[in-house]
Amino acid sequence: MGPFAFATSLFLFLIEICQQVDGIGSKCDIYKGKWVFDASYPLYNSSNCPFIHQEFNCQNNGRPDRLYQNFRWQPTSCNLPRFNGKDFLRKFRGKRIMFVGDSLGLNQWQSLTCLLHTATPQDPYISQRVAAISTFSFPTYGVSIMFLRNAFLVDIVNEKDRRVLKLNSIGNGRIWKGYDVLIFDTWHWWLLTGRKQPWDYVQDNNITRKDMNRTVAYKKALRTWARWVNLNVDPAKTKVFFQGVSPDHVDSRDWADPTAKTCRGETWPILSTEYLGGSPSPQDVLKRVLRSVSKKVHLLDITGLSQLRKDGHPSAFGYGGHRGNDCTHWCLPGVPDTWNELLFATLIQT
């Protein structure tokens, strides 16, 4: 390609991106709106994404309804650009993107890999896992999308045959350096107790306890993460996002349905703009901590819009089948695809 042809191609691509951004506007809150039926959704078919993890592949696990796949998020004051996988790959040519967090981060990472693979099905891809890092890359574009499982962000260290959760230590942060985009999440594992709890003691500065208030511990860990961002992130080189708290639907009183108990059997979203259950307290904690970060961090504020999607969980069609009832994770295709549309909209704005 000659210099003139390359310049023309770049100019047309930039116009296309600007057209996508046009209509969002700096005053439009893309997180305020409602779900609307759209027959052009979902953005991909699960059969075209052969690497979806079993726990997210609800159709393959026997879910009989499909309506939950046909809803699009409509902001109140603007239109959200439809996700365009080819544009994403062109814009981030040669870039590395890392998700760091728990299985809700995995849910979003899986969604993004499906969105991109479906957009360019003929392009080769490489999927591999080395230690705790899963990598999905597109050699044609030089784009790599990583997921690092780290449910607490702060460190868990083995000391004298006991596992210690260190609220003030974030040595694992060395792995996060050098990426072009970082997307973090944490919360759900902070509630685990008993045999599922992955630590034996919790250390706050020089005080080690058997246990402590989990919300307080979560806040202290977030403050440690915030300090890491302030000390280690160059905003000119790295864009940082934090995924808001992904809601569960384990109590139907939160959406005022006396005929239900949990998300099981739910096939229709809440079509209003408000959720009766209100904002979860850990989301409020997260927002307060993010306001204390001196470097630019974008809150991917998916909590409120996801609360309206009681229909989007695997329920009996997750990994455990009819013996389980997963009202925490999300089916794919589904709600996390919208999270990535919001991520894409924010990235092309910035």
C-alpha cells in the first residue's frame, strides 16, 4: 500500500470512528437507560464461539428459551454504538489488554473474545493458558486479550502452613505493568466462608486476625489497589477501568415478585429504569475509593443496568446443571456483551 492509499484508508477509518462516537456526547450518561427488545441481537451465536466455558454456555446446557439474548441497552439521552469487532481490532492493533479479577471478569473476557472472533471468523487466533494468565490473541492484528485470575487483587501468601490475605500488599501488581488497557474487578469472593474461603487469616498492617468485617476488608484492599494505580500507572500509556459490582439475583424481593424466589425460571428483564433493591453497598464503597485515585480510572458502571437483567443468569443451565442454581454469573451471549459495548464506547471516546 502506497503512502497516499494508506493516508486515505486511515482518514476513512477515523471518520468511521467519529461517526460511531457522534451522538454519545460528553453530557450523556451511557449507564442510564433501559433494556429494549431488538431482534438484531444477539451479537453472535454461541455455536460460532467454540471456546465459551461450559458454565456460561446456557443454550448448550439445555436452556429452552432464547428471548434473554434479544435485548439491547438503550441510554436515555443518546445511542450506544453497536459493537464492531473489526473496528476494535484495527483501533487496538499491536495493543495488549488485560482483565484482572474473579469469574465475573472471566465472564466479560469470554464475551469479548467471542465478539472479536465472530467479527473476524477467518482470521487465525491463538488461545492458551500459562499459569494464572489466559491469553486470546489475533496475530493478524497483533492484539492480545488476557485474563489474570486474581479474585482479591491484594496478595494471599502462604506463611507457616497458613494462607494469609494481606490487605496492604499487592506484590502481584508487577504482572499488571506494561499493558495498554487494564480492566479490574473484585467483590464476590469477599463473601466466601468455610471451606470455600481461600484464606485462613487476614492481615491489616501489623495486625493478623482470624476474620474481620468483609466490607471493611474489601475497602482496605481497594485502597491498596488505588495506591498501586497512583504509583505505577502512566495514563498516557495505560487506560484503567474498574468493572462495577456485578449483581446477583438470589432474592426475588429485590424485584418485588412474590411468585419467584431467585433468578431460576426468569425469562424477561425488568423494563423500567429503576431497580427496587437499590444500589449494593460494595458498589458505593467502590465509587468512594475511585474518587480518591489521582490517576484517571474509568468506572465501568454496569451494576444498575445489570440489576434489571434477572433473566440473564445461567440458573439451572450452568456448570452444575439442574443440581445447581447460578444467579451470579451470566449466560453468553448475554449481558456481558453489553458491558463490552460500554467498554468499547468509552475507549473510542478517550
